[in-house]
Amino acid sequence: MTREVAETGPEPPPTRRGPVGDLVLLLAAGIAQMLVVVDYTATAITLPSMARDFNVSADGLQWVITGYVLTFSIVLAIAGPLGDRYGRRRLLLLGIVLFGAASLWVGLAGSVTMLIVSRLALGVGAGLLFPLSTAVVSASTDRSELPRMMSILTGIATIGMAVGPVVGGVFTELIDWRWVFLINLPLSAVAFILVLIFARESRNPDAARGRIDFAGIALLTLGIGGLSIGIAWIPDRPAMTWIPILAGGLVALILFIPCELRRPRPLIDLRLLGNRDFAGYLLGGSLSNTCWCVLIFATTLYLQEVRGDDAMTTGFQFLYLSGPVAIAGFIGPAIQRRIGTRRMLLFATAIQSVACVVFWMSDVSPWLAIGLLVVGFGCSWGWSMSQAGGIATVPEGNVGLASGSMLTVLIMSGNVGVVVSAALIKARGGADMSDYAPGIAASYLLALGLAAAAFLLTWIVVPTPRDATST
């Protein structure tokens, strides 16, 4: 069923598997992507239960999310080039094995340290799964069928966004939070077998001529890691403890700039910021996604630690958010064709801003549901339209690098936002973290500021197109 590609020479045309083979490969790639999406959205629901098991505050487990996102975003940035060099199918299979093994490790974790380290490992597997599942489908599909296959694959991943919180809530409440991760094992096994049988190997022979940007990987990891740890330690550590770490992270990020500018194939192509359109969409999208991440983190804690909802109720409450996110993904392109990408991003960030005010009033139950319903559309379009707008402004030959650079920045900025939100909650929660409400309210104001800044920067930086339907 599979066929290895030679180390040199052009790739052969996709091997025809027939409609059933195409459907099975698509199912395998969809399972791989859904595992990543469900894991992220379900994990937020499990945090309070994890905290009770390990006798720590829920905000103290922020690294269960931020550590995962850190390794996920780093590996995400290099997964494409690694797949081009060593084989996309081979690396996807490795990612599935790593994801399954790390899920077992998370499920068996006996301490907070083991939990966080296992989540770091899980992020590595997820960083391989997400981009390479798309690459394997692309390499195994006839060009004429690719748009349809990609749309179906995106739809499957979107379903994961909708069911993830419910999965987290149901498993946590009825069985144990560990089963949120242990359930990944059989699903990973199914995905592995299907990819092994139905996917063909593919690679880019030209990729072997370049060098992997290890220096950029190290500096970006140290920079974001140092920045995140430094901010997280501000509320309850002496200044002489967190200042050097924070400063070290900033220095690493500063050194990252000249390092990347010298690379022909950098981890993040900073030269793209010379393109005003791309820079504007990147800024707007990063702030919009950071707002989204802060809202998910803060609302999870609000529902369980302030309102006292159980995990299952919390999971079902998030359907108010994930439902609109899924709907927005399907209707967004049609609206974008009528009003243009810039106006869509402005509309999205305006919706987020209004919704954040509603969240701030969420002591009254109906307002929370209304806020989640409204913000789902804004978050979905803020994520998708910023990428569509930014990538559309770069030459075709740079699309792959631009897409990877933008995705890495969007994900990492959201990670930093969660760290800042956790620091606010910890700083205002009292010595024994007995009151989450003040910090959560501050987090909602932070999200409002991020959404408003996203709107203003998009308005100011992205030029108004002559033809609104073109960009």
C-alpha cells in the first residue's frame, strides 16, 4: 500500500488508492489533528481537578498548558522542514507514537513535576502531528482534489474544538481526569495503523541542502521560556529571583533577531515584518489569539472555582463557545468574499471587545452564555482571517515560511497571555488563593485590552484596500 520515495529526484505523482483509500487516509489525518485540538481544549477543564489531586492551586498548574504550548509551537515551526528532509509519513508516525506514549505518561503522573514534564513531551508529539498530518494528505492527494480534502480535514479538526471541553468535563466528572489523556492511546493506535497502511512516503530532496536552525530554536525556547517563568514568578517570589530570569529571556529574544535575519530559511522570518500588510495582520492576529487564550483560561477557573460548577457542567458550558467557533469556520469564507479580509478581522476584534465587556459582567449567569456565544465568532475569525490576510500579501514562493512564522507567533503570544493571566489571578487571590474572582475580573480586562489593541493596530497598520474583496 505504501511506497518509499527516492532520496533524490522529483516526487512521483500521488498513488491512486480509490475513494475508500482517500477517505481512510483523511480519517487517519483527521484523528491525528483532532487528538491535538481535543487535548488542548479538554485540558483546561481538568485543571481544578488536577489541582485537588496534587494539593496545589489551579492557577499553579498553568504550566500544564503553557509548557505544552511552548514545546508544541517550537516543534510546529520545524516539523515541516524536518518532514521535507526525513520523510513526512515517517515523522508523522513518530509524532503519533510520541503523542500516545506521552499521553500515557500524563495519565500515570504521580507528581506535579512529572505532570508538567510529561505535558512538555506531549507538546513535542502534538507539534509533529498537526502540520505533518496535513502534509501527508497533501502529498498523497491529486491536486484537483486537494481543496476538497483540506476543507474536510479542517472540518474534522473543528469538530475537536467543539467536543473537547465536553470530553474533558465528562471524563473528569464521571471517571477521572487521567482518562482525558489515557483515551488518546487507542485513538493514537488507530491513527498509526491507518497512516502506516494508506499514506505514502514523500519528501523534498532540496530540503537536505539547508541547515536546521538549531540556534534559533534554542534562543526562542530560552526567550519565551524565560519570559514565561519570570512573569509567573512575579506574584510570590523575591524580585532578585524573577528579574534575572525575565531579563535573560528578553536578552535571548533580542539575540534571536540578528540570528534569524542572517538565516536563509529562518525559524521565524522577521524580514516579513517589512511588509506592512503582513505586519498588521500578524499584530492583529497575535493579540486576538492571546485574548482567546486568556478568556478560555480565566473562564475555566471562573466556572469551577468561583461559581462552583463541576467539570461536566463546565464542559457543556463551553459548547456556547465552541459551537460558534465551528459555525464561524464554515460561514467565514463567504462573508470574507463580500467584505474583504481586513474588514473581517476588524469585525472579529470588535466582537471580541464587546464580548469581553460582557464577560466582565458574568456574575449574572445569562451574560456568561451570551459572552461565550458572541466571542466564539470573533475568536474564530480573528485566528483564521489574520492568517489568510497575512499570507495573501507575500509572494507564492514564501508562503510556506510565512505561514509557519505566523502560526508560531500566534501560538506563542497566546501562551504568554495565559502566563500573565495566571500571574494576575495569583497576585490578587490572597496568600492562600482563597478568592479567584478579583484576578479573573482583571484577566477579563486584560482580554478586553488585547482585543481593543488588535482592532486599533489592524485599523492603523493594515492599509485600506482599493478593492475590499481582494484582501
